[in-house]
Amino acid sequence: MMDEKARKSGASRLYIVDAREEFVEKFLFVMLRAGAIYENKYLLGTSIARPLQARYQVEVALKEKAYALAHRCTGKGNDQIRFELTYKALTPHLEVIAPWRMWNIRSREEAIEYAKSRNIPIGNVSKKNIYYRDWNIWHMSHEGGDLENAWNRPREEMFLLTKSPQDAPDQETEVIIDFEKGMPVGLNGRKLKPLEILYNLNRLGKENGIGRTDVVETRVVGMKSRGVYETPGGTILNAALREIEMMTLDSDTLHFKQTLAMKYAELIYQGKWYTTLRESMEAFMEKACEFITGSVRLYLYKGNIIIGGRKSPYSQYQEDPVSFGESAYNHADATGFINLFGLFTGVTSIVHKRITSRSGQTQEIKELASFHEK
């Protein structure tokens, strides 16, 4: 199929690269560790693939001594930016050919007609089955067609990677995910390679109706667009990692990591993978996740991910001080802490009273002095 399509498209040579292991280990799990989720919903399955695809495209172009790079992205979407920012980062001297921006193709229907008129295979895409899909080991996205009306519910036959929760088993599926330094390393006590872990979790997620997301997101060019995503394994991994990092990170690091994760996701979404900022943030993520090691037990049930337990040799959760039963914690210690912690709150209240009401000013100054003496 790919040979035929390449030949009928006018290619003189075809390169097929198996980059699955690199994609999972060096891109997907790195993104996962950072907690990058765009606008709190989109797990970035298409976005994270483009820097790797474009890099291999650049490598082939250099090998073939090409003068230009080409892509099939439209002039409205994000992918044109992601491909071209990678081109600029790695080979800024090469020209870019973007047919959707240069030729007279203005719609998916026109693109389908163009391919058919030249006998270029396009799979099962037709004017009836017009969904724009992107598929890799992390996810499948669906856009266009009846989804362009944001009021329309996605049709069940559209989904290809996940069962409907209604058709999922009537019993829970237990899975234990093991992490080392923020990276998934095993399932149910067995050490596995990154690719094996994702394959297994994709299968479990599919069977249990996990990973469907309907998103109205903000494209880089500014317009809102709707996408429906299926990310079975990735959804499970994100849920598990959040639990183990909540247990092992101190609050300052955890909260700062969560803040950076939003920017990290934005950089991936915008195609800024090969940038100084993204690489610098990654250095922080690697250090911050140094002790995110442990296991999380999950139960998958009809589209739900239920947390069943977590443990870590670096757990900062200690049963004794937080217990509601008898413990070594001295409740009286809280008095001094609250006085210091609330110092600025009390001072602010007294100062604002003095400013807003000049009557009784002497008494208010005495209150302020008394508060400081405490």
C-alpha cells in the first residue's frame, strides 16, 4: 500500500522507519513524566509525534541532498507549525513546500478529488467517511465531518481504538503500574520495556472503555477546533503517575512542577520541542522526578479508573502524624504555627480598618501594637 501510494504520488524512493521504541521512550514517556496535558484535556498524541517525524524527514532530506522539505498540512491547523518549526530548528537552509498553502486546494473534498483523479490510494477516506484521523501508538484523533458541529454527539461507529463503556466487562480489571524516577518500568510486578508497557495498557484500556476525550481546544493560529481523541494506555499512565508523584514530592516541588507542566504542554502543542526552553524545563523535570519511584494499583471499570492503592520507598505520606487516632503529633504546636502563618492576615485587617475609618484611630493603633506583641 505505501509503496504503491509513494509511486503514484511521484516519489522516486521510499523510506520506512520503525521509530516506535524511540517514540515511546524518548518522547511519550518524557512528556508523561512532565505531566504535560494541553488545556487540561488533550494528551498531545498528534503534537508529540510531529517533532520525531519531522526529524527523520530532515535526516532523509540531508542524505538525499534535497533542496526542500514538504508536508501535506492545511493552512489552518497546528501541524504545519509543528513540522516547520522542526525544519527551522534542524535545517533552516532548506526550502518548505506546503501544497495546501500554495496550490488551489481549499477543502478535504477537493483533496480527495485530487487524489482520485491521479489514482493515488487514500485508504477508506471518502466524502462520506471524511473524518480527519491521526493514529499512532499513543492515540487516535478524529476531526471534521459531523464533529464540526460541537452540539453533535460522536457516533459510536467512529471510535476505533476503544470499546464503548457500555460494552466493557461487568467486572473490574486490576493492574499495578511500577515507576522509577517518574518513568513506567513494569506491570503487575514484571519489568517490561516501554513499548511493551504501552501495548499492554492500550489493550486493557480498549477492553474497559478507557481513554475517550471530546475536546474543544485553542489552535496555535487562534481559532477553536473540536477533536475527539482515543488514548487508552496514555490515560491510564497519566492517572497512575499523578498518584505516585502526589505521594513522593514535597509540596513546593509538586506545585511548581504542575505549573511548569502547563507551559511544557503548550510548547509541545506549538511544535517547540527542539528549543532551549523545552530542553531546560526537561532538566528540571528529570531532577524533580528523581524520587518518583513506586507502584500504583488501579481498577479499570466501564470507562473509569479507580485508584486502589499506592506505595513508594520514598513516600512522604506517614501514617502516624496524619492519623485521627493517637499519634506522636503535639496538637498544641499548631497554636504558634497559626499565629505566625496568619500574621500578615491579621496585620492587613487592622491596617485596612485604620485606613477606611479614621474614627477611633488611637484604639486601632493600640490593637496593631497588641497584635505585634503576640
